[in-house]
Amino acid sequence: MNDSMSLAVVGATGLVGAAVVDLLATRQFPLSKLFLVASSESVGSTVQYGGKHQRVIDLAKFDFAQVQLAIFCVPAQVAAHYVPLARRAGCTVIDHSSEFRLDPSVPLIIPEINADLLETQTPGMLIACPEAACTQLILAIYPIYQAVGIKRVDVTTCLPVSHIGRAGVEELSNQAISLLNLKELKTTYFHQPVAFNLILQSPQSPNRAALSEDGMLEQTQKILHDTTFTLVSWQLQAPVFFGTSQVLSIETRGKSPVNEVYGWYQDKAYSEVSRSDELSPSAVTHAAQQDGLYLGRVHALPLPLQGVGMWSVADNIRRGAALGSVQIAEILVKGHL
Ligand SMILES: NC(=O)c1ccc[n+]([C@@H]2O[C@H](COP(=O)([O-])OP(=O)(O)OC[C@H]3O[C@@H](n4cnc5c(N)ncnc54)[C@H](OP(=O)(O)O)[C@@H]3O)[C@@H](O)[C@H]2O)c1
């Protein structure tokens, strides 16, 4: 069994990478050596780990033979190029990008759901993490899925601007400032103004929205290892910085009385469910900067439907992404790598 591990966080200057570094420190991950890697533009800058500043290394010059594990938090096209190089150097990779998620040879892992797939892994393997909204959806429906089975899920996801990274946060900030100062808005990363607006994901290219929403179904089916349920998904771009909100209608195979549903979540440490008479959680007040999943307004679907509706919020960066890869690393360090 390994006691500690040498690890690289690739994309350590980005939103997900910074959260991974923070979680490694706060969860006291047993590191023998930590390398913080990003693009050549970040060379000369530092990232804090456990209160100490550490220099950023250029990905193009990084030797992956120095580390046992790399957590990749970079755009898909960068992962496509460097993940194979890292693996060829014998380094195990956990990847947050969309590049390998649906590759049948790559396990797609949410530790609370299918960590058993990690039992048969070897050094140099690749593990993918799902889209943040997909992780949130699966964690929310899983107790019901386990208890009585699911026929169909309808989900409307309101994505925060940070789901596209730092650039999204900057664009909303700049647009909000411009609007309040009666200046012209600049839209670069979103195809329509996002400040004080709600926009359908990528309507300029109609197929893209559908593809992203289909990706949610494919990832969910892959993780649950089940193709017998239907998932109808809409994704909206909300003017929120951090935290994804989802409205869920879950048609169940067996009976799912609301009082029993509360009980199904009781032993799930990752979720907090508020009773229907309590104020529903929101992305900003409950989820942002937190590691939990917050559910509210659990109610019976109208007859003749059998099932429950609910509302779910979670931090896309921490709960949706970074926590999963750190939990996977914790499993690997305990003996499977
Ligand atoms: N944001 C989310 O909610 C979320 C959730 C789940 C998964 N993901 C995925 O996680 C990944 C990172 O997302 P993010 O939100 O953290 O993005 P981000 O804030 O834009 O950060 C991107 C990171 O990638 C690095 N990078 C970009 N191009 C590079 C290159 N050519 N060579 C080396 N490093 C490069 C950047 O380094 P520099 O600072 O040097 O440019 C930065 O550290 C993406 O694949 C994303 O799809 C994001």
C-alpha cells in the first residue's frame, strides 16, 4: 500500500485546478511531491498550496515521469494532446475535460456511485470525470434509483457562467459593470449578453445545445450502467457566477411517497435535503464554495404520474468537479495504484 503519492495538477491556475489544489490541502492528501502545471503564460506566477506559494511549471516542458498521478483540469483540446503523453510516461491520469468521457475503454467515475470500477486499475490508466451538471444530477437521483428504479427524468439545468471557466466569470463581471454604467456590452464567450439575462445554451448552432444535452444522457447511462431509462434535458445559461441549479421531475418504477423519499437520502453524506416547509436552497446562498449537494421542494408528481419532483443546487467547481477527482486520488493512494 502506498502511503503518499507524487502528483501534478495540470491547469492549477484555473477554476477547477485551484479548487483541486485547495481540496488536496484541506483534506490533507498524502503528497510526497506536488507539481503545479499550467500554460507558458503562467510561468513566473505562483499558486498557494497549504498557505505556501509554489511556482507554476510550463506544461509543454513538464516531464510526467516525475509523478505517479496527474489531475488534468485543462480544456479538452489540451487534454487530448497531453494525456496520452503523460500515460506513456507511466503516469496515471484523472481528467476533468470532455475529451475521454464517452470513450468505452475509459472509466467515467463518480466516487459515491461507481468507485468499484477502480479496483482493477493499473499505473498509467486514465479515469474520466463527468460534466459537473451530470455529477449533480446523478447524485440527486441515485437514492431514488436504488430504492425503486427510475423510468424517466426531466431536468432543466441553469448553468453558472463559471461552467466555461475563468473567461465566463470575467465576461459576466464586465457586462454587469457595463450595464450599470450605461455602456455598450461586449459579448465574447457567450453568444448573447448573459448579464441580467437567461439564454438557451448555444442556440446559434442548434445542434450544439442538443449535443450537450444528449451528452448528459450518455454520461448518466454510462455511470449507472443502465440504458433502460429516459432523460430529457434542457440547459440554460444563467447570470450566476458559481453554482448550478436543476429542476427535476423523476418518474419512478415503484411507489415513491415523499415521506419515504426523505429517508432514502438519510445515509447519503453528500446531500442535505430541506423539508417542503423550509426555504429552498439556492446556488448563491447554499451551494457556492461548498462541497455538498442541496435538495429542496421534494414533492409528489401530479397523478397519473408516479414519482417526485425536486430542486437541486451544487457548486459546479467543487461538488461538480474538483471533489470527485480528489476523492478518486484518495482511493488510488490507498492501494490500487
Ligand atoms: N468550470 C466548471 O464548472 C467545470 C466543471 C467540470 C469540468 N470542467 C472542465 O475542467 C477543465 C478546466 O476548466 P476550468 O473551468 O478550470 O477552466 P479555466 O478556469 O479556464 O482554467 C483553464 C486552465 O487550463 C490551463 N490551460 C489552458 N490552455 C492551456 C495550454 N495550452 N497548456 C497548458 N495549460 C493550459 C490554464 O492555464 P493558464 O492559466 O496558464 O492559461 C488554466 O490553468 C475543462 O476541461 C472543463 O471543461 C469544468
